[in-house]
Amino acid sequence: MELMSSPTNMGKRIGIELSKRSIILKNDEGLEKEVAPLVYIIWRKCNGNNTIEDILDYVVNRTKKPRDFVQGVLEDILKDLKSAQLISY
């Protein structure tokens, strides 16, 4: 994972599933993906200005989890968002 790259979110938020505590995103091709609130926050932070390092620092500060742990989780989340065509690099 290149920490200095700045991903950009694509698609849009189309709804919230309160009963499941999740948010529904839709990519530009119309495919929907249900995501957890943390994933949504990360997606929003992918604004083309924030680097992955910035997002990593933000999540570490918010969750108070070890940096190595957060980095692994963040890498998985970004891969998933990229494969769902919800972010680009």
C-alpha cells in the first residue's frame, strides 16, 4: 500500500440501513454496496486530497487501535472499495 497516494471516492451514498447500522453506496455503474460506518468514513476521506497516510493517522487517532493493526484493516477496506469501483487512485 503506497501511503503517499491520494485515493478519490466515486459513486454516491444512496441510503442508510438503520436496523443493520450500515450505509449503502452506489458506484457509477449502478452497483450497490452496503458498508459499515467506519468504511463509509474512510470512503468519504478518500477525497483526492488526503493521502492514505492521512487516513491511517485519522483512523488510528479515532479508534485508539495499534497502527499496524489499523494499517492492515485499512488496506483491506481500500482494496474492497477499489474492487467495488467506489475509489480510484
